[in-house]
Amino acid sequence: MDNKEILIGILIILVLSVFAYSGFFGSVTGKQVSTSTCVDTDEGVDIFSKGTVYGVDSKGVSYDDKTDICFEKSNKDTGKTSKYVKEYYCDYNKGTGNNVIWNYRFELCENGCSNGACL
């Protein structure tokens, strides 16, 4: 083997390494890229619209739909009952890398709550 054949062999190995590193062969073979999806039908934290969060986690498994709901909470000291909404949303900050997950928070509904939305 002369120097020219060795140089060509090294060049071929380098080119194949670049393709392998870039994920080219994974896309050719149909290998799944681990990303997650999250859809919020009320497009984020919107306490005045009932929404549902659904999607697929980073392992490709669909998670159960999470729909905004109303509930009441009583203050033990005052005896006053307040209405709240449990607002589900996609949490881009809590996910790592391509992993976007759902989250929720409780929001007080000043004028009441009906069918998963503040009035």
C-alpha cells in the first residue's frame, strides 16, 4: 500500500465519521429522534379559556390528556369559599433538551369559574 491509498482510506473514514456524527445514517434508516411534543388547545396559560394539554414524551409515549378544571377551596380561618381553575400548560422551561412537558398551576377566579375557565 502506498501513501496515496492510505490517505484515501483516512479521508473515507473521516467523511463517514462526519455523516455518522450528524445523524445522517439515523435518518436514512428511519431511526427515531428523541423529541417530545406538547400541544395546549388554549395556547398557554389562559385562565379565561378551557384548554386541554396533550402530546408525546421524549420516549415516544403519548401522555393522558390534561383538561383545565374548576374547583372550590374554603379558607379555614374566614370560612370564605373561593373558586379556582387548575390551568394546564406546556412547560418549555421544565423540559431538558428536546423534552417539553406539561405542567399546571392554580389560579384564583375573581368572578367565579365555570367549565374549566374563569368568568
